[in-house]
Amino acid sequence: MVFFANLSACLIGMEACGSVHHWARKLQALGHTVRLMAPQFVKPCVTTRPMRK
């Protein structure tokens, strides 16, 4: 929350899951615009590489 509190108001996209509504309300209270996305639309946008064992 400290990171987002120090960030100027912006658009934040989040994957819809169990606790996302709680965090969306907190971020909106800080002045950000939050958009929730269905999980099937988030997966194609993930650019991280899987961790190696």
C-alpha cells in the first residue's frame, strides 16, 4: 500500500480473484482507477518467466 500511496493517481488493472474487491476499494480510496479483468484475459498478458528449480 505504501507504493500505491506514493504513486500519483493512475489506472490499475487487476485479475479478478477472491480478495481483489477488497484491494480495489483500498486503491480507489487512494484516488486510483481500478479495472478488474477476467482470468482468461490476464494469462496472455503475463510476461514473467517461470522460476527454475
